[in-house]
Amino acid sequence: MQTVVQRPNDPYIYLFVMGEWYCYNPLEPPLGSGAMGDVYRGYRCKTGSVIAVKKVKDAYANNKMIRERARQEASLAFRHPNLVEMIGYCEWSPESGPIFILSNFVQGEDIDKYAKSFDNSPQRVEKICNAICSVLDALDYVHSRGVVHRDIKPSNIMIENGSNVRLMDLGIARMNGGNKFSSFGFIGTPEYSAPEQVLREQNGMNVQINATTDIYELGITFYELLAGENPMSCQSEAETLTKQMKHQLPKSTRYLVN
């Protein structure tokens, strides 16, 4: 049975995942974009319920490393109130062509927009702290299962229905104990990335990426939400990466991540 089907004169692409059919319309604008792909609104064909379909970007789709990373993301069958639950994985063929990762749909806004909605509220700091604590709970859960997220940032933290926090996008997550992809260039978002993500090697030795990498990124995120600006952001990506590697964090951020 084909797992990816497109019918004549039908804009929808149909995906067979874990014994069920799902679909999405690629002509509709994506809901958002991540490090590895674009996310579309999709549907469970049997019930019409909404899901999320991440299509790996075409530029990466035929890369063996990316294909295996996509399979890894879809295999993270975590069940935690502060994580997005995965449905499964679908591909045109094992070696090439489109790749799709399906997950439950999260209705909400990213934590940056959430925090700005409380700009004039005396509860602003308390609400941001409570949300960050929920992210810490999610990270504690994934870290206990040997996974490092590696891309903690405001756009990957969603506030669902105005209250529940969901950590999104495990697409570039690294499995502890050795990930053969970890040495293939820089992976992450420069404004939030820990120095070890950029360096990868120091004094002839590999720099370890582990749970503290996520805590560093969350510290930068926390600072940005409270202060309204990212302390490491520069005009160019190269300048930002240099600042991450060579400059000290602002005092309050050092307190958060130490």
C-alpha cells in the first residue's frame, strides 16, 4: 500500500500513518516553520479532527542524515502534559522524496506573544515564571529519557488555550550516548544556542552537548521574555555566534543558567 497519495484534481495529499489515513492541503499557507520543515494544518480522514503535519523541507528531504533525524522525531512517543504528542511518520520512499511527521494539533500562541499580552499586568513576572517552570518539567522528562532538545526558544514554546504550556519541535533533538549526526555542522538557533553547540570541539576534544545545553537556551529565553530583548542578538548570524562563544552572559542570565 502506498503511504503517500495525491489524486488527480484533488489538492489534498493523503498520508497513511499507523493504520489510519490523514490529509492536508499543501496549497494552504503553513502554520509555521521550524529548523527542519514547515507545519501545516491536517485532518484525520475518519473523524475530520485537526492534526499537525510537518513536511520536511525539500532541500533536506534527500539527505540521509535528515531522513533518519525525522524518523527519530516521529519515534519519540512521549506522553507528558507539556509536550506535543506524536502520531507517526510517513515518507514517499525509504531513500528519497517527501517526508512527513504527524502530531497532535496544539491550538494556541507562542510564549512571546503570551508574555506581551501581560505587559501592563502586575502578574506578568509570575505568569512567565509559571510557564517556564512547565517547560522545565517537560525538559526534565525528556532528559530522563536520554534526549536533548537543542532548540529551546520562544517560538517552540506554545501556550495552549491560554494556560497549558507545550514544548514543540523535537526535530533536531539529540539522543544521548552518541548521535552520529552531532558533528555535521551547527544545529540550532544562534540567538539561543549554547557555546558547545557552536564550538563542537575545544582543545582537540569534542564538546559535550547534554541537558545543560537546553538549560542554557531556556535561560536565554527566560531573559528575553522578562527583559523584552535577546541578550545575544546581533545584526549578523556570524556576530551572534561569536558573541555566544566569547562574551559573558548578562548577570541576571548567568544567575538563571548556573
